[in-house]
Amino acid sequence: MLGLIIKREFTTLLGSKAMRISTAVIVILCLAAGVAGNIFLGDDSSDDQAIPEATSVSITSEANALTPYLEQLGVSVEETSGNPDDVARDSGNAVISGSPAAPTITSTDGTDPIRDVVVLAATEKLMDEAGVLTPDVSANLAALASTTVTSVATDAFSENPIGYAVGMVGVLMLMMVTLMGISTLSAGVVEEKASRVVEILLTTVRPRTLLLGKILGIGSAMLVIFAVYLAGILGGLWIAGLLDQISTLGALGVWGYVPMLLLWIVLGYFTFAGITGGISATVSRQEDLGAVQTPLIFMQMIPLYLAIYLVPYLPDATVTKVLSYVPLFSPYLMPMRAAVGGVEMWEQVLAIALTLITIPLLAPVAGKIYERSILHTGERIKLKQVLRKAA
């Protein structure tokens, strides 16, 4: 009988026309975002090298003494005359003018990377004139010009923006799937109760079995929907050419992060679904469901905001680590900590174990609330009364 209930809930949710349309729209938006990203990011050919290769510049006769030094650095140089501003606008190349010891660069791009090359060439010329330029010194100067900046930022916004972005998407997907699942569950419970269908169902199945079947059926359907969403997101990233950039995400990598996120979605759903099904049975009309759902939504919002704002700013703080082990907070905080690279594997295992222990502890309470409330009609029965009966 449990299998029939699971199948009914699974097919009902996935067979919904509204659900199919909304899922298709979200996937199309993800792919469209990938196309837009490919267009806007496709021309970004900048790299981390201070000395660009195969750069072409124009140089006036007064600064022509820099030509051999520029050519040694791989820069293509052509002599020009006339107003540097006009030459730069017409040719699109940077124009070097002025004294070789104090050159002036004119460019249509205010951030033109040729500046570093010109500074290096002028430095080598001055040292050459002083008779102190050797091949080793020249190589060392080139190495200095390629010096990179190592970030020691303590927040994920600056230190790991890609990880933060992936973590943000992950926890938002978790919230969306979980909220959709428990909203569908609570609406189904109240609908069966209001239409008296549940009275017929309970003649052949126990209340707790019915609730478990609904939770498993809806949860399975939501995992299918999550897989479709994920395929759309990864497809969009691939189209935009960004999939390779997130493949080094944290210690897990993107293909290790996705299964971990899937596990936390399952655990998060089961943590909230049982209580949702039980409490939803305390009302008899859809109009009264808002009073039940609002606290459950706030229970999702608190860990979500902590994951978005607390973890990135204080990834190594004691409060962040402690809260990430609390079962109601773990599904949100652990994926974000993993995305920004601030969690060890044993911490994930500990948080998962604590959540797995909590779910069976909540299940009997939820089952008892559902069992004592599902046949009650009329005004909403107070939770205190249900628990007193259960006692």
C-alpha cells in the first residue's frame, strides 16, 4: 500500500501541467543566461600575465629609442607621426610618445596593459645607459613585472567569489526545492481532509503510513525536478564557458559538490517535511493553511540568511561552525561552507550524522500529530491539545 501512495503522489506532482511549464521556463532561463554570458564574456581575453603577447603599438620618433627594448618583450612596434590622440583613435593602438626616460602612453583604453610593458622597457633602457643591464637583470625585471597579488582576505566575497556564487545558487535551490515540497505536501494534506477523501483512505491504510507515502512520493518528484534544474544550470554554465572555472570549486570540486548538495536537499526535506505534514493536519480548510505555513517558512529563512550573510563573512568563526552542526541549520550552512572552502570532510560527516539522528526523533512526533488531527474537522485544533492527547 505504501508503494501505491508513493506512486500516486509522484505521478500527480510530475503530471501537473503548471509544474511542467514552470520547470521548463526555469531551464530555458538558465540556458538563455548561458547564451548571454557567452556573448558578454566571450570578448574577455584578459589574463593574469603582466606582459601581454603579440601586442601592437605605435611609437613616435622622439620615443623611438624604446623600440628594441619593446621588441625584446614581444611587442610589435610601428613608427608613427602626428597627434598621438588622433593616431590612437584612428588605429586603435596605444601610442608611445615623449622622452624614452619618461614616456607618455595615449590609448582609447584607460586600462591598456601595455603600460607595464612600457615601464619595463624604459627601465631597461635607463639601466642599459648606466651600464648595469645584464641578461640576468633583464630576466629578473621581467619576472618582477609579472608579479601577482595573493589575496589574504578573510571573507568569501573577496577571497573566493566563484565559490560564494556557487554556494548561493546551491542554498537557494535547496530552499526552493524544500519549500516547494513542503508546500505541496501541506496543501495535499488539507485538500484530502477537506474533501473527506482521507476518511476513505484511512479505512485501508494507517495514518502514519499515509503520511510517509506522501512525504516519499512528493520528495522523489522534487528530486527529479531538482535534477532538471541542475541540468539547466550546468548547461548554462557550459554555454557561457564558465564550467571549467567552477570545476576547481573548493576541496570537493564541482562534481563532488553536486552529490553533497543533493544529499543535503534530501536531509533538509525530510527534516521539515514530517513536521509540516503533521502540523498541516491540524487545519481543515486551505484558507487556514497560511497560519501553519508561515512559521515553517520562517524556519527556512533564518538558516538561509545565516548561510548567505554569516558564512561568507565569518567562515571560520566558532558561531558559524557550531550552527552548521545544528540539524535545522546544517542543510543550509554546510553547503555554503563547502562552497567557500571552509569545511573539512569530518565536519560534513558529523553534521550529516546529527541530522540523521534528528529525523527519526521528529518522525514519531509528526506522525502522532497527524494521526490525532487528520480526522478532526471544523476549527483548527491547537497543537497544545494534540500533544496533550498524544501524551
